[in-house]
Amino acid sequence: MIDVMYFAWVRERIGLPKEKVETEAATVAELVDELKAREERYAAAFADTTALRVAVDQELTDFDAPLAGVREVAFFPPMTGG
């Protein structure tokens, strides 16, 4: 079971700030594929993963990051300075 967190417009599209996800995914990319297959709102939120960043256990990483032993995955748009 992994805590999956959504921020900014990702949260708005999915309609949830956080959920627990039971997954067989080995990587973040596989998790995204599982989420996209759930419902249209997930497919819309993850339609363009180049517009997203991901953190695994609060460390920025790539979508090919392994999920073994991971407790939390967070998805958010790129941060802007200012």
C-alpha cells in the first residue's frame, strides 16, 4: 500500500489530495499506467507526464524510479521561481 499525493492542477483534475493505492507496479511509470487505467479523470491528469514532477518518499526522482519499499509518491507540476 502506497500513499499517493496530488498537488496543484493534478489534485484539481483527480479531485483528491491523497489516497492509498494498492499496486503491483515496480516503477513510478507503471503506477501512472495503473492510475490512468482507473478512470478518465486520472487519464486526464497524467496525459502528459512531461508536465509533471514526481517525488518518492519526499525525494525528487524520475518516472523510472523503483517502488520497492516506497511509502509515498507525490505528483506535482514543476515549481517556478519568483
